[in-house]
Amino acid sequence: MPCSCGIFKRRRRPKLCAEAETSSDSHESDSDHFHEDGDPEPASGKKQRRRQVHRILDREGVEFQSQGVFHVVQTRRTCTIFLLDFFHTVIHLPFPGLFVVTLTVYFACFAFFALFWIWFSDVCAIGLDSYRDAFYLSVETQMTIGYGVPDPNFGDCWEAAVLIVVQTVVGLMLDATVIGVVFQKLANANARANTVIFSDTALLEVEEGCAYLRFRVADMSWRPLSQATMQVYCVQHHRDESQPRGIRVELAAVHLEEPDTDIHNGIIFLGLPAMVSHKINYESPLSPDVPAGTTGSPTPNDVRKYLIESPYLEVLVLLSGTEESTGAIVEARHSYTLDDMFWNRAYGTCVSINSEGYHCVDFHAIHHTYPLSALPDQRHTTVLNSAVAHGISHTFPATLDANMDSDNE
């Protein structure tokens, strides 16, 4: 099947709220009222001055995706613990650092055995005049380059025979370790996670009087991850005068309405783009604080005011699945801050059916959103708002190629 594949470059983020720029007076009135079909606005507030806090998970990759790097400063670490897991510590080194470590270990090994060669030089009639000659012989022995000694049998000296066996075995073990580290470095499953993309922004949609947090995810690989599951967490700051600097950091799990863990164990089919949905009820970390035991859902206006007043909030998304070719577990990561969440917008179409009857996915269109006020009629509004999985089926808007439509007629 033909496929158009372009080189993804870092694009400029669209001005999602260009049409929402208003005067300070109108912004004041909008803060008191929530208009379901009004202008799109970020969840952080249109002109809200926020404290500068670095996001926990980066968004510096291609297409504003995450490279999986957590921006968390660690202090008072016990570095000796990493020596107990030397293999994985070395694997996590960048390639320049790995090359320096490998070169250092090989040089140390050659130099160590060179001491024994110069020690046995007179006993085994090797004829080494200096430590440099002994170092050369050590390299020749371990790397099996070939000998340049007067007597290849070392005058029937048993010490040389034992030393050759020991150094050869040590060299083989060292080679196997280096090859294993390099292979694991090259076959790192984190690189496979780059083909899993998330929508650039998350949307706060209103449905039947309840607010929902929704975003999209898709896999660009020909062979999507199998048994993909998703975990979502919310990191937010609460004002608490009893804590240092008056801020308490809270990490809470976010329950997903779709994918539904009760119906299909939370498995996401990545052959087509999937919509992830979270209903903001009183048990949600995105909900205002209420007395214990309160049931139901807050109004969209209450959610909006709570998010604007929140000092900091970031939603972390972790999607893990199995890569079929290697069997490795892949984890793709993404995050949304309040500046990445928008009200009064709906996702556009990213799936179409071409004239040949194939389902086509436009990966750039996964990021496209439209203001609700710009939709032509109520029928389109209904279609876009229902573009979320309900029950056991994923539903989303798709377009039909004109030629395909004429054939059906």
C-alpha cells in the first residue's frame, strides 16, 4: 500500500487562541461566566500571570513530542548504589561517555597484563627490553593480532602458557561485555517510543453538563505496539502554609473513562488513532476540593475557575506496549500543562477513506483543533463532540474520498 512519508521538522505551534484576544474588560466578565460555545481559551486563563515552574516532562522533541526526559533535580543521592548496578549505569551513558569508558577499560587491561609479560621476559626468553615492548605483546596476545617474539613456544615456559590463557579468557569476557552494552544501547526501546505521537494539545470538552479532559494518541509505525496500556497521573501544587514556601506537591492517578479497564482491560488498539478521555468528577484531581463523600461532578464553570487558580498543574501520560520484533517493552511519555489544555475546541478529522478503499491516517491532522464557534452547524458540533470511545468501540469522525463516494452511488 503506498504511503506518503515526510521528514518531520519542528513546526511552529499554531496560535490556537488568536481569535480569543479581547480587552481586559471583556476578560474580566468571561472569568465570571463559562460560555460553552464561546471563544477557545487555555485552561490557565487568558492573561493569567503564573509563577515560572519548569514542566516535569520535556516537550522538546520533533512535533513538540516528549523525549522522555524528566526535568527533576535530584540531590543527596548515594552514588555508591549505582556501582552495584554497573551494567545498567554504563548503558545509560551517552555514546561519547561509553566510548571513553570502553577505551579506558581496554587500556587498563593491556597495561595490567604487560606487567606480567615483562616479569616473565627473562624466564621465558621472550626478549622484552622495555615496558613498551611488553605493552605491545599484551595487545597482540589479547587481540590475537599475531606474535613477533623470537620463540613462539616461549622456550617451553609454562608461566607464559598460563598467562596467555588467562589474558585470552579475560579479553573474551571483556569483548562480550562491550558487545552486549553496545547492542543494548543500539537496541534501546526508548528510540521506538518516538514513533508514538500524542496530540499537541489536550481539550477540555463539555458533554451533558460535565467536563472531560481528552487527547489523542497514534502510532506511526507499520507494526503498532501490541497490548498497549496507558497510565495517566496529575502533578499539581496546592497552597499550604504549613509546607516550605507555602506549596504542597501532590501526585495523583487519573482514572480514564476510555480506554475502559473494566471492559477490555485498558488495552489500546494503535492501528488507528485513539481518543483518551477522563471525566472530571469530584474524585478527579482536576476537580475543586469538596467535602469527603460528595458524589457527582462539578460544573464546567467550577472546573474552569479551579484550574485558573491552580498554582501549577501538569498531566503526565505514560503509554507502554510490546514491540513485536524484539519483544521489548516500550514506554512513550507525554505531558500537558495548563497552557496545553484548551476550552471551547474540538478535534478535527484525522482519518479518511481513499478512493481505493484504504483507511488513511493524517498524522499532522492529529494535532488539529477547531473552535466550536467556527463550526458551520449544530450537526458538525454533535459529530465532533461525540468523537470519543463509548462502551467497547472507538468512534471518531472520518472523511470519505470523493471518488469513493461516487462509486458507492
